[in-house]
Amino acid sequence: MPKVAVQDVALIVGGGPGISASCARLLAQDGMRVGIAARDPDKPVLESLERSHGIRRYRCDASEPDAVRELFEAVVRDLGAPTLVVHNIDGRVAGIFGKAITDVEPRMALETLRNAAFSALPGRPAVGTDHARQPNQCPRRERNDHLLPTQVRPSKASRQVVPSQWHVTPSPGSRRAWREN
Amino acid sequence: MPQGIHVANVPIDAAIGWTQEDGSRAHRRAGTTVDDNMADPDRIAGDLSATASPASVDVGI
């Protein structure tokens, strides 16, 4: 009986030159079909990923539930149902960088929360749900779907909503973890 | 009832310095790494990948 290799599909929501690009490269090298979504999918780094690793680019404002639904529909159509979703949205609006908590305008804080926190919610029902599957894929119980929200926040951010200085030394524990792995 | 969905929240307690064309690592606002004070996104991606499942499955038809 012939065997057909069925590639897993990964979707990275929130794309830039950092963790998302590294994940996209690694997952593609591991044999996954990879899509990456960003409000601006025409960033040079994302175009480069498309050329070098065949990463599919999608335009999506993940703070809008309808946009997320349309994103997943497009990914399922183009690549297949994702079995790994990396929620990698920073969320901070441009004007909020470098400001102390007492200087941040409430509107910016609300928009940042909406981008960073709320945007993870519309994506959650989409991974692992039957409507996101294709008929030729395994039933849910035979699969292992993953949702990996990343939260990049240097230690200083816990004391000050927006770090005014980005030269933050990672905590000893996190530095040790990076080196041991 | 288990839904077969793994959720891993990954707080990353570091600024991210990604590799530049000249091989150095830098953050878009903070500049070049000093004394290895930024996390390497390639290393983080490796950890995330290890958290997830193998990349593909073989299905008999």
C-alpha cells in the first residue's frame, strides 16, 4: 500500500524579523508548510522568507475577529488546516514606545491591549476545530494540534508598561535556559 | 474531554536581538547586543519547535 507524506501546516500570526522569522525558517526546514500573517505582509523580511523558504504571506489585522476568520479560511484553502499556530503579536502601538506608564495615553494602552491580548482569542477556536480541517486529514483524536502564544516582554516591562530602555539584561534564569537548550 | 489541542504559553523574558547581515545581532531600537544581553530568536525557535510535534506524519492510503 503506497504511503503519502502529509505535511503539517504551521501558521505564524504576527510576522517580523525576530522570533517569527526564525520560527518560519526552522519549521520550513523541518518540512512543514508555513504561512505567516502580518498587518503588512510586504515587509522585506517576509518577502525574503517567501523567496528563500517558500513561506506563504498573508495580510491580517489579528485584532479583528473577521480578519482572523478569513485568514484561517485562506490558509486552509492554500496550505491545509494548520496543526501549529504561533501567536506572535507584539501589539504595542508605535506611539507607546519609550513612555513611562504615567505618560501613556489611555487610548494607546487600550489599543495595545487589544492588539496583544485580544488578538490571541479569535485565533484559538480556529486551531483544532473541525471546520478548519480538510476531509483527507486525520480525525482530531489522532492529531496533536498546538497553539503557542509567545510573549516577548523584558523584565523591566513588568515594572513599567513600556520599557524606556531596551538594553535589558535577561534574568539569570532565562539566560541559563537559553544556553542549556 | 480532551480536544487534542496543546496550548503552550511562552513568556520570553528578554529583548530579542536578531542576526544582521554582518553577523552581529541587534534589536531594532536598542542597537547591537552588548555582553550577550539579548536573546537569539533562532534559539527560541528551536525551543518552540521542540515543544511542538514532529513535522510530518505518514498516512497509508
